[in-house]
Amino acid sequence: MICVSITEATHQEALQAIERCAPAADAIELRMDLIAGGDLPQLVAAARCASNRIKVIVTCRRKEESLIPGAGVPVAKKNEMTKIAKMKLLKQAVAWGVDFIDIELAAGEKAIAQLQSFCRKQKSLTRIIVSWHDTSKTPSLTKLKEIFWSCVKTGADLVKIVPYACRMSDNLKVLSLIAYAKAQNRDIIAMCMGEEGKISRVMASQWGSHLGFAVLPGVKQSAPGQLTVQIMKQIEQLMKGSFHIARPVPAISDALTFVLLGNPVRHSLSPLMHNTALAAMKVEGHYSAFCVSDAGAAMAGIRGMNIRGASVTIPLKTEVMEYLDEIDADALALGAVNTIVNDSGKLIGYNTDWLGLMQALKNKISLSGKTFVIIGAGGTARAAAYGIKKEGGQPIIVNRNQEKGKALAAQFDCPFYPLADIGKVQADALINATSVGMYPQIHRSPVDAVIPANYQVVVDVIYNPLKTKLLRDAEAKGCRIFSGLEMFVHQGAEQLKLWTGREAPLALMKKTVRERLEKFES
Ligand code: NAP
């Protein structure tokens, strides 16, 4: 539905505007704060006369929520009204049987409750919109959700949330909010003001916003970035006719969708492993990989398309955190999320990399009181140090880049050695947490072939190839060796547990991935 705001400076001009927009608009909003000397009963009567299908909204916006600081937006001069006069006017609108009255959340619960009580006493069909505007910025999605719930708590029939877009990505926050509200079965009107917010005005109704706002050609905007009613109508037709935007629709089957998000993902074995597991678990669902460069858009897609779960890989593990509703304490401490659960529109982030590595290790050796050299200072090295500390072991960081290595060691209060000095280090086990030795560089190792002799156990996080040069060297020196396959399968099994609440078929997952890798290597 498209609503035209009537923002004319005088009563006469407002009457003319109502007549002009009646054929095109689905609703009109009488901005009584802008129409000087506006006679409400006459304006409502004019709207009813012009069209019997047009909905009428009566608004008397606070100055703080309608003027854009420094933006030079040509809104009409404010028709300042006291709080008492404003309440009187809104009650008059109810008595005249308008379809909606709009009152700001900032007016307070008491004022909103007064209007609700008045509607009840009048046995009125008028619905109350509780609105919130920010004329300077778009807050975080988490904050927008808080505001949404504050509006809902007032008993609003309809919530309206309109922040100011400073950048394109602000539109995604508002579209995500619409998807979120729809997932809670709540009606919402939401879009962004401002030039950068235009795209949200186009997309909002496709995503389920109850109304979109437009202006008549050549008429003052009531908020910056508004498009003309004709353009909005054309876009609406175009959307209906030629393509559909994903929107939160109720699931038509119980099939669950899972995705891998990262870049690159083409060679990932996660789809093979997860689809095999889902079939064995008799879970109706599918797991697919998507090459993604925009984390925000991907998160909006997960909400909008009701995707149950996602794996997140390089380079998005940190970036996605900005777009989640909740982050589990371990993932927060690690500063990385590799698993997302979509709990009815609420996105929760976890990290199963560290858990996967710990489970793989714990199955083979006891960690408590043991010392572990970790080569690397990236995300996997951090996951390893975190898990080892948690299990009562002692990590020692060894890295090529000394600054990064020292920073990681300081974070976990453990020793650091430059990679060139690894020969001087004494420990029980060695873990390679770098990508050195990964396919296609299968003849490379992060350390000289003699180094593994210093350790009883040597672990590689790499699983392609199954036996890296480091592991081959270590095996030749009589060490116990563990491939990254163990970690990969365990972190995947933990993901499935989070998404489905059930134990995953670990042995089958391991066999499937191992066979594919062996086939690849032969
Ligand atoms: P990352 O954040 O990019 O960190 C990579 C680390 O490797 C850095 O510390 C880097 O050292 C070091 N490095 C890279 N090239 C090197 C070289 N030529 N010589 C010495 N050090 C080198 O990567 P990540 O996310 O931690 O991933 C590391 C590996 O873990 C990848 O191979 C990934 O596939 C694997 N992984 C496996 C699993 C599993 O389930 N098995 C799960 C997650 C990750 P500098 O600091 O000196 O640059």
C-alpha cells in the first residue's frame, strides 16, 4: 500500500492535494503539524469524498522527529501544538472515524494508553500507530529491535520505525527489522529517510512493510528521500510482474535449509559432509555453499528466507558478528563465529572450530598439564590456544610474524617464540595452525623435517591432503599423528547438533569425507 503524505502549508492547498492524490494513493497521511489552520473534519470529509477506498492516517509529528538537522529538507513550517492540543486533535480524529492515528513512542505510555482507552470507549475501529523516528542516523539492528519491542509493549496496533540512512548498509538493517517483525507475526511500517535510504522505500513493501510513503510530483517531501507516488506505483507493478524479492513467507514444508557462506567455497567438502549427515539423520533439509562478499546482505537473506543454519568461513568469521542478535560466550571470547542458528528470526552465533579441535584431541590424548606448541597466530591458532587453556593445558605460540604472535601470546598469557627459533622449544605436542602444506602446496611444511622428533604428538589442522608433509615427517620420526580431518568432522557434528538438537553420525561423516579426499588424492 502506498501512502501520500499531505504536507501542504495551508488548509486550501491540503484540500487540493487530497483531490490530486486520491486516484493514485492507497492511503493519505494528514500531517496536521504542517498544515497551518488545517480543519481536520473538513480534510477527512474531503478524503472520504475523493475516494471511498482510501485509508486516512492522522499525524501530528513532534518537531524533534520530523526536522532533519542541516539537511535543508524543504518541509513546511511547523504548526507547533501543545501536548494537550495534540491529544485533543488525535481524539477528534478517532471520533471522525479515521483509519489510523499516529503517535510517537516518545509521547509516553500514559498518552498512548489514554488514546487506547478513548478508542475503546468510543467503540472505534481506528487503529493506533506507535512511531519512532531518528532524523540523524540508523542505530544498530539490535537497538532497532529494542525500539520495536518498546513500541509493541505499548499495545500498538501497528509499529512504525523510520531512521535516517547515512550509508547504503543502513537499508539492510531496516529490511532485516521488517523480516524480524514479520517472523514475530507483528505488523510494521519501516523504511529509511534520506537520499541513501531511497532503496529501502522501494524494497520495504516487498519485504512486508505495511505501508510505503510517497509524495505527489512537485510537492514538498515530508521526509527526505521520498519518491513520487507514480514512481512507487511503477516499481510496485514492475516487482509484481517481472520478479520477486525474497520475503519472509511462512514455510510451506518442514524442509530446512542450511548454507555455507564464505569466499572461496567452491572446493569445500562441507556440503558433502552435511548433506550425507542430514540424510542419515532423516532430517528433511539441504545444505548448499554460497560465495559471499557482503556479510550484511547474507544475514538479511538468512532472516528473509528463513534459513535454519549457516556455517561461516574465511573471510567472514568476524564480520558477520555485527549482524547477529546474540553471540555465545566462547565465540565472543574468540572474536569469531563459524556457526549461525536462526531461531525464528533471531540469529545466534557460535564457534565450533575450537570445540571440534578439542574433541579431536581429547579423544586421543589428555590435555590437562600438557604443553602444546601452536604454529600460527590466525583464527585457528586462537581457537587452539583458547581450547587448550580451557582444558588445563599450556599453549606456546610460535609464529612467522612476531608482532601477531606476541599479541596472541599476550592474550592467552603464554610464551611466544619466532618460527625461526622453534628448534629451541620443548613441549609435549605440536599443532600446525597455518595453511602451509595445504593442497596444492603438498610438499611444504611450516618446519624442517627434523623438528617433529621433539614431540610425542603432531597435529595438523589441514585436511587436504589427509597426510600433510608435516605429518609424513612426524610419522617417520615415530610421533603419533592426527590429521585436520578429525577437527573438520567434529566441528561439523557440533554444527548439526546446534541446528537440529540431535547427535550427528560422526563415523559416517568421517568416512564420507575421507573417501572423497582419498579419491581426490589418487
Ligand atoms: P589465518 O587467520 O589466515 O592465519 C594463518 C596463519 O598462518 C598466520 O598466522 C600466518 O602467519 C601463518 N602462515 C601463512 N603462511 C605462512 C607461511 N608461508 N609460513 C609460516 N606461517 C604462515 O588462517 P586460519 O583461519 O587460522 O586458518 C589456518 C588453517 O586452518 C587453514 O589451512 C584452514 O583451512 C585450517 N582450518 C581447518 C579447520 C578444520 O576443521 N580442520 C577449521 C578451520 C581452519 P603470519 O601471521 O606470519 O602471516
